[in-house]
Amino acid sequence: MNYSIKLLLFRPCFVFHLQRSSVTHLRFSFKHTLQMARSALDEMSQTGAFDRTPSTFRNFISKDQTSQFPAEFGRYHLYISYACPWASRCFAFLKLKGLEKAISLTAVKPKWERTKETDEHMGWVFPASTEEESNAEPDPLNGAKTVRELYEIASANYAGKYTVPVLWDKKLKTIVSNESAEITRMLNSEFNDVAENADLDLYPLHLQAQIDQVNEWVYDSINNGVYKCGFAKKQEPYEEAMVKLYEALDKCEMILQKHRYICGNTLTEADIRLFVTLIRFDEVYAVHFKCNKKLLREYPNLFNYTKDIFQIPGMSDTVNMDHIKKHYYGSHPSINPYGIIPIGPNLDYSSPHDRERFGPYHP
């Protein structure tokens, strides 16, 4: 915290002696600092409920070579955290579509750290070297020390969260998008000229209406629902989120009793979006976010379904449970003040499942 803010917060007697203009300036500085350096932990409504704000950078890469951001081999870079489910689903699309050679990738350290000396913001940082943290790398493009610096390079007046994923344009040196739902759509359709698995379509035309419908309730009740449970600051919004979460999980269990995947017997983006939450459920959300009414492994269909998705070639590379647990248990001191990481349950998602009863894997 900078000195002026310390004076305002902890020295009210000093403020009494300041001129009104000085007090106004301090209040403005404090407000400005909060606006410029927020994280998900700050997104609370007056009722104590978690209220996620939308992403800011919403440009779109197009196969049309005359567009501002044309799909080009080697032009774009994806910044991720293995811990973040939103970033992980983008990495999953990169792997499944065979775009690792066309789009480079860098992973940050799992645990949030101070991003600037001038305020208390905690966020994603890059290691100083590859030896500092396994499966994390220094920023190879801009030499940034933090993801926050990437946002400041892209926009000097940016006021928002410093989130991952970040899809970066090397040529224009700016952020194309930080909205994971739109990044996955770009990766699915716009890079087919350079994708090794161009025939794979995770958002096929004949299933788009169904996928959109499933995505809507899965996002609200499950993907974001676990955060509504974990970040709630009052009992009532926590309980409301828990009810919706388990109603949605029960709904998934019933669907998966009849179909291999959540939209039928074809793998789609809806499965990837659901998977990134399920793979974290027993290891993190059941404990850290108090989603303990029923564990994932107590749902026969959901648990085997999660193992099924995990075992798709390339998907296991997107899951780093060490990073996941380090981040959640170590980055939210208001929830886990001592940063102790639970040892278990260390589930084996590579063990056999029963999903072949619906037929072979069919992307």
C-alpha cells in the first residue's frame, strides 16, 4: 500500500489537518487504485454475493486475411495459467485442434504475488527463470514480470482485472482477447488452414443451439457457480449458489446416464467447458469453496465422464494438479489464511471408465 493511502486509512487525525483539496486527492487516489488493480476477490455485490464482471478485450481473429486480426501461423501467443479453468479450456482447444506449432504458449506461476510496489494488488506473475517454477516460463515476448504489465502495454488507460487467458498479437503488440469463450471459438474455426486437426469441429452447426443452451446453465450454475459458493461473504448467497450448483450437477448426471457426452454422443465445446470445473471439483472446490454436499466421485456418470475426457489424447497435458492446488489454496488468504494445501485426495483420472458403453470416442 502506498504512503498516501496509509495516511488516509490509518491516520484519520492527520487527515483532519489536511486541506479539503488534499483529502479529495487522497480519496481519488485510493478509488483510482482500486479501479486499476482488482481481482476476482473484489467482485462482490452489496448482498455479499460474488458477481463476476465481463472481459474487456473482445477482438476476434478471422480467417479473412483482410481483417484487423487475420489468422496467421506464428503471429499469436497464448498466455495461460494451468490453475485457471478459463485459461485451461483455451489450452485444451489448442491441443485438440493441433495448433501448438501455429500459436505459441506461456504459462505463469500458479500462486498470486504482488504485481506492483505501488499498491497491494495480487495477481499472475511470470517466474524469473524456468528453474524457479516447474511448468512456468518467463515472458518470451515482452519481458513482462506480470500479466498486469501485458495489459498496461496493450492499454495505458486500462481499468479492470488482469486475467488469463490472454491472446496476444505479436505483430501489433497488443491483446486480441481475454474472453475465453471467444478465444475457444477462434481456435475452433479460424485457424483450420494451419491446424493439424482441422477436421475436428467442437462447435458443429447442427448442435450449436443445443451447445449454447447447455453452456448457459453450466456456466451460471457450475463453472461460475463454484465461485459463487466459494467467494460468497454471507450465508444466504452461499446457500442459493449451492442449491443451483447441485441441481445442475444432478442434471448432468441424468444426461450422462443416457449419452456419452453432455450434448449427445459427439464431443463438443460444452464438454471441455464442463470438464475444467469437474477436474478441479474434489481436489479444490469441495474443500476450498465449501462445495461439499456431494463429491464428484460420488456421481458414477460424472466421475467416469471426467476420466473419459481426461483420457482424450492431449487433454491430460492441460491438467496440472500441482499448479491448481498451489493457486487456489495459496492465493485466497481471506478463505485460507495460512495457505495450507491439502494432501489428498489425489484421484487417478487415468484409471478405466465405463463410457465406452455408448460407443467409441467420436470427436
